[in-house]
Amino acid sequence: MLDIQGNKLDFCQTTTNFIKSLQVISGSSAYPISRSKSIWAKIKIVCNSVGDLLVLILLNYGKRYDSIIFIGPNLVNYERFLSYHKTGIALYVNYHGTKLMRQVNNEKIYNLGIILNLLGRIFKKKKIDKTVEYYNKWFNILFRFFPVKYIYIPCFYDFLGLSLIFDKHRHRYSLIEVQHGGICNFQPFVRPVNFKISDTIYVNNIRTAKYLKDHLYKNVDVEIIQKEETKMLGDIRKDSRVSLIYFSTIEINGLHPVFLNYLDRLEEIEPHRLFIRLHPREREKETHFRESMKKMKIKFEFDNSKNWIENHSTEHILVITPWSSVIEEAVDNGISSIIIDEFGRQRYHDLIDNKVCFYSTNLEEIIPTIIKTMVE
């Protein structure tokens, strides 16, 4: 059952409409990427999900869990947090609607989101509150089998998160949110609310904690805890070359036109190096990105490391991105970065100082300038 009326319903509608609006940006790339699975691959995924449900209910019913951890594929920062945070005996549930997961931190993951998504398509709800109610009913069935004290989520602004926030029996559990992307100036976190969202939220830095206290949680008491910081391993600079790392943004659905124009006019990258690091949810698109890059005839590598900062700790780094939340990590570590999209400029306006963080659509001019200051 849901408690979702008045300003709560308005909050749901505003938030979900914004997330949908980001999807409209897809296709703006000069080389948009699409990917579809065969019917047999889809059937296999559904069978795996049904198998996980049966194993969970038949073999684990009655097992006492301390927490339920809702997780999705390639949430690198979220997984890193879970690797050192004490969650007690945890039930890991993949609530992603199309992708399977096997393990995280040597723990079995139950892929229940596939079934949830399939049934949701069959019984499609036109109204947002009805969709949230559908997710809430699904959650309560799970909670009836496995009542827990703590529930972990990577974000509150999807249908599952909203269904947990507005559950009528919310007092049964403590909802813990773990920041996995940017929060500051991101629409779901801008407007203050007068109702409880998360009981606890783990954030990446002091800037984010302050932003939440001044915006979303201005009128609500929430425990805000800063996670362990991701810092460079010392101030090492052994390599005189610069590593340019392009961080993709999933809504762009390919390489950003500003970056493509720069590469198209670039004759060579040497003596420096070029890396492309895909958004966690774009990792399966590596082949398509590689095809786009072939047209440029520029040497590059994909950075698939667990921690991009540690992976390049002996190099000068220059980050390039439309609006990836990696901008915050770069600023926290004093790493130069260039934002190349207007949306990114608006979102990170308070970080742009033209010393460490820059905004520009003219990469031909700004990159040599920044590199010169790095290697001097």
C-alpha cells in the first residue's frame, strides 16, 4: 500500500518526467548506438530470472537476512562501497529489467527485476502512481518472505525507489541510499521536500552533503555520511605525457559531437595518449564505440579499470566529458577537466573555475593550453 497524495504525487510526477526527458537526448550523437537482443537471448534471460525466483523462495525461505541490497549492473562506485561497508547477512537483488548479474563481492545475486519488468510490460500502467503502486506490491511480496531492518538502494528517483519511499508501512525498515552518480544541481535533488526520503545517505564529498542540506533535505532530518574519499596515490608525476580520458554520458548514446569534431580535425594524438571510458551502463557497447573511432584514425584505448584515478596515478590526466559525475571526482583530486555540453555547464557551474575545471566547445584551442600548463 502507498501513501502518495498531494505534494508526494506531484514529486513523483516531476521526478519521473525529468528522467524520461533525459532519454530524449539519446540520438543527438553523430553516430548513435543501438543494440537489441535476439528473441532466444531474451527467453534465456527470463528463464534465468524465473530460476532465481524459485531458488530464492524454495531454498532460502525462512532464512534470516539483516538487509536487502537492490543493485544493478555496472554500478562501480556502489559496488566499491558495498565491498567495505558492513551490511550484515544481505540478500542481493538485481532489479534491472533486462540484464543479468551473477555475483558481487562473492555474494549470489537474484535477478528478480527481469520478471518484474516482463509483468510490468504485460500489465502496463499509464499513470505514474499506478506504476509506483505496481512496484510497491512486488516489493511487499518480497518483504513478506524476507523481512529486514535495512534496505540499500543506489538512487531513490526510479520506480522502485519511489515505491519504497511512499510505502504506508515505511516504519518497518530503514532506507539507506548510496550515492553512485552526481547529485548537485541534478533535478531530483533540487527542490526541498517535507517528507522522508532516505533515512541515511552516503555521499561522495562535503560539497554534496552541503548541497543536500541546503536543498532536498533542507526541511527534513536525514543522516548524511561521507564515504571514503577516492584520492590519488601520492603526488606522483613520472610520465611527461598527458592522458586524455573521454568519459561517455549514457544519454548521449555515443560520442558527443564536440568531441567527434575535435578528433576529426586532429592529425595525431602523440606524444600524448587517448582513452575512452564508457559509462558503466554502456560497457556492452564497446564494439560500437570502437567502430565510431575507426573513422577518426586516432590511436586510443578503452579504460576498463576498476578505478580510473589509481589506473593513471603516474600520469598527467585531462578529463573530457559532456556531463559525467566524474567531474566531481576530478575536482576533488585536483585533476583538470573540460565540460563540453551546455547541460554539463549548468549542472557543474559552481565547479567551473577555469583553473582546474573548464567549460568549452572549442577543444582544439583549450586542450593545448591546458596541456602546456601541465607539463611545464
